[in-house]
Amino acid sequence: MKQKIRLTSALFRAIPSPVVAIFAISVVTMNLLANKTLIQTGFLAIDGGILVSWISFLCMDVVTKHFGPRAATKLSVFAIATNLLVCLIFYIVSIIPTPGVDADYTAFNEILGGTWFILLSSTIAFFLSSLVNNFLNFAVGKLFRANPDGKIAFFVRSYASTFIGQFVDNLIFAILTFMVFAPIFWNGFHWTFLQSVTCSLIGASLELLMEVVFSPAGYAICKRWKRLGVGDEYFELEKQLSGKDVAR
């Protein structure tokens, strides 16, 4: 356990802070935006989280490529913990009364207070989808034995893991939120299973499109990290503690 804590501490010292910050912010923002449905038709439903969820998956792809899937999963757990802390602070603020103030903070408090089952659904969905994304990304990368650090290898592993990981995230969230909890707590409001699946597929496709647009930046970051030796201390410690070279 002490070795794992030591290795995890070294990991968070090694991952550049802008990536950690952007990743955590994207997860918090995604949770807030998921409270609003943007589009709902007979076969399609999309919530606001779709606008930023691609950022989280791009960050995971970059970290998985350079540090490995277990490192990216630890970063995901950190982002989830950050989101839960932010939600707790928001909730505390929302229930603090403001006597003597003329302004009506009802709408503000409702937004900050959030909805417990949306938080639960998004947390479960994101954790499971991050596992799928990180380890699938790593597995696909292993197929490119000739040039594992090339552009094609990075793009293919990112596109495949993002699409499937996003689909898993969207589907689990949609089913839990809009098929299980919403009919009970939102006066019968719900999505159908067809809407949930269609939303998940279309959402994953839109998020994949964003990944295609921004993945060159992710690849450039990975190349720069390798050139600058980012994480060398972490890799050396990982090797020492395991007693062997650890595939990343």
C-alpha cells in the first residue's frame, strides 16, 4: 500500500498541471451541464454535457498514451473526487438561508444544489466509461508494433476508445437518469430506451468528431512530453517498484 501511495504521488507530480486542471474542470462542467436537455424528439435526446465531454476523453487519451491506462484511471478517480467535492460545496451554499435580502435566490439555489440522482448517474457512468476508454486505448495501441508512437497509431487508438467509451458513458447515464430515476422524481418525465440508445450513438459520434478535430493537438502534446522527458522520474520509480519494465 505504501508503494502504491508513493507511486501515485509521483504520478501526480509528473502529469503536467494544466492537463490535470483542464480534465478536472471538464468533468465538473460536464456534470453541471448534464442537468439540461438540449434536444428531445421521438428518437433523439441530447443533454448539455455533450458540449464538453470530449475534452475529458481527449485528456484521458493523452495520459493513457504517455503514462498508461492505470495512470489515466487514477486521474479519472481524482476528477470524480473533485467533482463530488465541488457538488458538496455547491449544495452547502444552496441551503444556507439569506435573510434580509430582497433578491430571490430560488433558481440559483436549485442550480447549485443539483439533483442527487444525476450526480450518482454521471459518476457511475463516467467511472465505468473511463475504464473502457483507457484500457481499450492501450489495447488498440498494442496492435501497432512497428510504429507505436506514430500518428496513425495515436489517432486509431484515440478514435476507437473515444467512440466506444463515450457510447458507454452516454448510455449508462441516460438509462440511469432518464429511465430509472426521472420517471420517479420528475413527475413522469423520461426518455425511452430508443431515445437513450440513439442519444448515446449520436452523442458518441459528435464527440468522436470533436476528437478528430482536436486529436492532432493531443498527439503534439504526447510528442512534446516524450521529447522533454516528462514523467521520467515516475517511470523510473514504477520500474523499481515492479522490478521490471512496465508497458505503458
